[in-house]
Amino acid sequence: MTQSKTDTALEHIVSLCKRRGFIFPNSQLYGGLQGAYDFGPMGVELKRNLISTWWRDVVYRRTRMFGLDSSILTHQKTLKYSGHAETFCDLMTDCRQCKSRWRVDHLDPDNPRCENCGSDDLTEPKPFNLMFKTNLGAVTSEASSAYLRPETAQGIFTNFKFITDTQPAKLPFGVAQVGKAFRNEITPRHFIFRVREFEQMEIEFFVDPEESDQWHKYWVEERLQWWVAQGLSAENIQCEAQTGDELAHYARATTDILYKFPHGFEELEGIANRTDYDLAVHSKSQDTLSPQSKVSENPDSTTRLAIQHTETKNWQIPFVIEPSAGVERGILALLTEAYHEETLDNGNKRTVLKLAPHLAPIKVAIIPLAKNKPELITLAESIQHELQADIDGPVVIENSGNIGKNYRRHDEVGTPVCITVDFDSLETTTSDANLINTVTLRDRDTLKQARIHKHDLLTYLQQNYFNYRYKPKSFNQ
Ligand code: ATP
């Protein structure tokens, strides 16, 4: 078998995603909605697996982590005081020749030209706010306006008091949230890399201001290891510390985890030290600010967002470390890494998605070797019934097309193992006693086949495929 893993072109991934039911362009029958994609039957499984693995590893595998699900509709004052209403902007420019619109920082800084027609006849850059504004209720007015959240983080800050009042929250502790965020990107592009509606997996980890640098380092290392555990190879990942103008005005430090996407190394996740900025701007009382604080009074807030120091009993606003990852970018990175084209020994070609088994949309496919043979289908169903009780994800019966087609389909959706049942698997028909009740397992990556007794199947699969483990570094080390 010849392996081919040169840089994968984006169009191959896009085509596979459409062909096999991972990701569809939204509203294509009306010409498409730019910057919006829908996840099909395979895509939704991959997405749910990524999110639930993140949640398990971030929330359940750690102490002092709490979950939250705050609303997408966001109060205008939340985004006024967070600074988004005024500063959550990108600079845009229009091409006077072909009328296309560009984000200034995406153009060559030394020789800015329209990426569409090549013209340098561009308008003066002007700021464009990325938030989607909407209206609550029947009357449209400034007073009734609200926003679709541009990040999940603000919901964590505005719920800070509810969380600390109701949970055993002592520094350091974290709040995790997964959910939709919306940005009216000037130029959505690179498939699901830059879209207008996407999901974030965010942690706000509250720490003593004195310890914020060490916790920032902790989370950069942890998040890097986690992406490697999901199957991204270390050589395709880089860490980049933001400097100068790149750094948000409230951040003390930000490190981006970059992945080698088909269009180059770009941000997959950002880990920011947001200082006490967010809690301070939403807090009614400013008397608890740390000396580093750069915020002014908030006359609209009714609540003090601070925590009492366990020993001194003084109120303090903690610093916050924010690891913020995009689900869509995570999925694009996983697909890029997993996509392989191979030439088999018989000269045939195959495309295969080498996804980690815990992320694969379908866990096991059971294929009756002969179609329309009731005894084989009954056996396949009994194996499916047994496995499905213990395997976390779909175990399917594939009884359409020929075996080659079935394998091709499951290679392309990343099913880690196929099980074929044949007449030898049936007690009544085989002439070879060793084969009674055995089935054939075909490994997606090596194509090796093994004959296994059906009673040993579950243990074999759990030991060899569904054995994902992630052990985070403890907060106390
Ligand atoms: P970029 O510089 O690429 O626009 P950002 O620095 O503005 O991204 P953050 O505000 O740090 O992004 O958001 C956290 C994460 O959310 C990013 O690392 C990314 O994975 C994801 N994300 C942000 N914007 C988008 C988008 N338009 N489409 C898809 N994912 C996004």
C-alpha cells in the first residue's frame, strides 16, 4: 500500500464532506448563505464527539470546574461595558474596480491589492463592527436592541456572582461553556475556517492575579497536549505569542495555538490572560480593583463581581485565563490531519479518514457478506445489539451494495473497524469447527484482517480501538 500524505488541498476535503454527509453549504438551493454551513449526519456525530470529549476532559477530569450554558441573545449593556460595541471591529476596504470587500489585515501590508482582480485601487480602511444586532419585541428602537453574542465568554462573566454564590468556587476555579457565537466576518472563507456562525469551546479560569502567568503557561501546555490527544500531529501545530498591536487592550498575554490548515498555519485556539478586565468592567463597585486595572466606573451594574480571599478575607477581582477554541476550526484541523489518499497493492485507490476512534462518526460497521440472507442479517443484528449497549456511538449494519463499496464508504467516513459476518460465522453451516461463531475484523488503517470469536468482540474492540484516555495535569502539581 502506498501512503500519500502530502499537503491536502482544501477542495478534496470540501468534496468529501459533501459527498459523505459531513458538511453542507447552508441554503444551497437558494444559492447559498455566505459564511454559514450545516452539519450533516456524519458531521454532527464528529462535532458532538469533539465537544463531548472536550467537556469530559475539561470539566469531569478536573476538580473545581463548573459548566454553564448562557443565552445567545445578549444585553446591549453587557457588550457596551465589555468594549465590544465600540471596539470589536476589523478594518475593511473596498476595491473600486470590482467592488469586492476585504479585511485589511488579510491583504499584503507592503502592497495591498484586491485578491479578486489584483487592483490596488482600494478605498481608505474603515472600521466595521462584527456584531449582529437584533431587536427584542415588536418595537424596533435603540432601547430594545440586543446582540447575538460574538463570544461565549461574556455569559460567564455576567453570571460570575450566581456561580460563586451557588458552587464551592475557590481560586483557582474554572467555568466551561460550549455554544454558538456570531461574527459578521467581512470575508468568510476557507470553508468552515472563517464563518459567520460558529461554536466555541471556552474556559474562563479564575486565578489569583499573582499567579496568572503560571496558570497561563499551564493552560497553553494543557491545550496543546489535548489537541495532540485528538490526533493532530505535533509537527502540524505551532504556538505563537501575540505581540504589540495584535494583543487585545485588556490582555496581559495571549498565545495562539496554530494548526497547519490547507491554507497555511492559522489560529485554532487562543489562550489569553484577560486580567481582571472583564469582571471589573461589569462590576458595580470599583473599590476591589487590582492595581493593574485599567477600567472606569460602571454606573449601570447592580452587582459586585469579586471573590473573598480565603485567608485575608479581602475582596479581590481575580484574573482570568481564557482558553478559547473554535469547534469548526477543530473539525477542519481533524479532517485535514485525517484525510489520506492511498494506492492499494492491487492498484486501486482509496480515500480514508484516519480519525481517532473516539471521534469517528460511526464506531463499527457490521457487514453481512451475502446480501438478503436472513440468517446472516439475524447474526449481524444480534452482534449489533450486543455491541451497541457498550460502545458509545453508532454501531451500524451495512447491507447495501457490494463489500468493496461498503469498505470504501466506511473508509471515507472514518469508521475504524468493519466486521464481516459470513456463512462460516454460523454454527450450523460451517465445516471448520474453529470458525464457528467467529467474524472477520478489518482495520481501517492497516487493512489487516483478523478472525475473532464473537464473544470476544467487545473486549477486543475496547482494548484495541475504544480505549481513549486523557489525563490532565493536576491543578496541584
Ligand atoms: P481570527 O484572528 O482568526 O479572526 P480571533 O483571534 O478573532 O480569530 P478569538 O476571538 O480568539 O478569535 O476566538 C476564539 C476562537 O474562536 C478562535 O481561536 C477560533 O477557533 C474561533 N473563531 C473565531 N472567529 C471565528 C470564525 N469567524 N469562524 C470560525 N471560528 C472562529
